[in-house]
Amino acid sequence: MNKRWLIVAVVASYLIMLFGGALLKPGYSHLGQYISELNAAGTPYASLIGWFGFVPFAVLSAALLVAAAPVVPVQGVSRLGYWLLLSEPIAYLGSALAPCDIGCPAEGSVSQMIHNALAIVTYLTTSVALVLLAFTPRISKFMRVVWVAAAMVWLTLFGMMADPGLYEWRGLLQRLAEWTVFGLLLASAWWCITRQQDSGRSGEAMNLR
């Protein structure tokens, strides 16, 4: 199987969850509402979006991490960082199982408190993962800076999301964080998979000579 199709599937599932789910939510704002509010308890189509939006994205993302593991050049602490990225699909799965309350408040039901705890752990774990990826062997200094910068952007936007003064923009801030980091990770996965496949074809060509 061409693993790049799995990357396409991850992107498609994310867009369907995000924009398809929003179409089912009257008055939903991408600018002011968290992604998890698509699945907020007691709102229209919450379970549908959770099970057929969040869960498929989580499963496909985890599958991509497993499938790409043999071709990414991580070793030592960078390999640990790579597997810490599983916190992201786990968080989306957790959002389906422990949805937030309406408005995703700082305090609320038991489900909301679990949701908040999972979010904090996930954002911190992903930040650590990105920093550890900067220690990947044989990557350029530029890419090391990119991974650390991605971690800083991720954490900065997370902090801004929690700022009451930026309440009306928290949805946009969350999306900017995810699009920046997810985009970088998916582009890196595409590059690693393509490089491995090209190397395989070159080896086959040499054997035919």
C-alpha cells in the first residue's frame, strides 16, 4: 500500500470533521469556538460528530504514525518524541469519549474536567515531542530550529487560547496551532515516505542491470 494515501486520508478526515461538523451546528463559529465544541454535550449532532468525525481522524492519525515509523529517521530521544505524538490522536479519541460542556468552560461536569485535563496533558506532551524531534540524527540545523520553533508556536498559541481577553478568537488560535504543527508533521511524513519509496525503486533498478 502507498502510505501517502494514508496522509491524504488523515487530511480528508480532519477537514470533514472540522468543516462538515460545523455545517451541522447552527451558529457555530470557527473563530470563537474550540474544535471540541463541535462535540459539546447536549448540542445538535454531538454524538454523530464525535463518533464519525473525531474517532476516524484519531484512528487514521494513529495508523499513520505507526505506518510511517519504519521510514522516519528518528533514534534515541527523537524516537521517544515521535511516539509522544500519539497524544494527539488519543486526545481526539478522548474528546469523543469525554466531550466538553457547552462553551467548554474551565470548570464543569466530570466529563468537562477530564476533557480539560486531557487537553493540558496533550498540549504539553506535543510540545515536548516537537522539541525532541529536533534531536533527530542527520537533519539540518535549519530543521532543528523548525522543530523547536514549532513547539514555541504551539505553546504560545495555547497560552493565548486561555487568555480571557482573546476569548472571541480562541477558535482561530487553536486552528492556527493545529494547522501549523499538523501541516509540518504531515509534510515531513510525506517527504520521508516519498524518499523511502524512491530509494526502493532505485534499488530495484540497480538489481535489474
